[in-house]
Amino acid sequence: MNIAITTPATPAAFQICSIQRIAPYIQPEEDWEQFIPHFHTEILSDYDIAQEIDPSHCALTPVFREALMSIFREHADALVGPDGHLGHCNGPVGHRVDPAEGSAIPARKVHRVPLEKRIEIEKTIMQMLKDGIVRESQSPSCAPILLVRKRDVNSLRFTIDLRRLNAITKPQQSILPNVQDILDLCDNQCLYTYTSLDSQQGFYQIPLEESHCGRTAFACFLGAFEYVRMPMGLEGGPAISQRIMDDMKKYL
């Protein structure tokens, strides 16, 4: 219901000099739109990626800070801009989904989606199609979709339920770095920097084997799709991601 507040100037003439429109009140627990994440915008021609980076907290002289900004501008294609388009790993490592011998790829019933979440799911899938993360599928396998709330509470993570596929997938092994080995290397050393490497939506930057894409198929009210990049929650995903990060360190 819309409410209007009027302020009469001369009550005898019933003159209305102003009207203030007040939006309908919505209970906080019913305001589902506040949880929808912001979607990407197009990059302007004069966009400068260095403006997104704050070097004020790094221990660099002004000369080296400007040199660092120049590196970011030179390799702007390696960074995710406001359009949200992701790159992808072009190295020799790709992810495989190898089921155990004699196992059949599961096909599960599609879950119903609440009406208030359909717009969000549609925008997410359309964006993933645009970014080349998923594509339309005719695979006989099928997994239902899931929306998992992130730590910040105000946004949701789009995932698919891969538990049955993971149960028949051969595990991939990867050697995790040993923290004690790193600490031993730092013994009696004067440390000036500490570097942390991460990737924006790192799993979505790792390609799947072409013949294995159909095994990650999922379905919803929009139709059937399959991943071209590695989805979150897939067996062996953390291992292959760690392997790629270890390979990247060779070039630093």
C-alpha cells in the first residue's frame, strides 16, 4: 500500500502545496532483494585498472609504486575488471572427471526453485554463458542446482549438487605445501615482504577436458547446461587448483 503525506497551506481552501511519497514498508526478513548480488557493468574505453588498486599500504617508494602501477596497466587483461569477465588458465593442466570402472554417471531429479530466486539464477546463468563458463547441454547426466549463502550474508554462491558424481569419481592427489618447511626457510632471515596469491573465482578459470564436460551437466527451469570450466564442489578441484598455483610459482 502506498502512503501519501500532505501539508495544507490554507485549510479553508483545502490547498495542497506538497506531496511526499513514501515507499511501502517491507519487513527485513521479507526483503529478499537485498540479498541479490550486484551484477557486472561494461568497461568504459578510458577505464584504468590501476585505479582499483591501493598501494598506500605497501612498503614501496613512490618511484617503485608508479612502476608497479605501470605493470598492472600493461597486463590489465590478466585482471578482472568491472565487467566481471574471467580469463582462463592456458597451461598444460586441465581438470578431468574420471568415474570408477563400471560406474554410471548419475541423473537426478531437478529441484524446484523459489520464485523470488529465479531472476537471480537467470542472470547468473546468462553471465556464465557470456563468459564461456557453461554452455547448453544434451548430456544424459543431470545434477540439481544449489544456492549457498556466502560469509558476507548479503550474497549467494551458485553451485550444483555434485555429491553423487563425486562418490564415483577417482580422487586426484596433490602435495600441499608444508607450513613447517616454509618456517624453516625463514629461520634467522630478515623478512621484508609476504606475498599471497589468489585468483578471482579460481575454479572458473580452470578448463575441463572437452570430453568430460557433459559429466558436469545440470538442469533448472531454463533448461540443461554443462560446465566448460571447473565447477565448485567437484572432486579433485582443490588438488588441481593447488597444482596450477605451484606451477605458476616457477615463473615468479
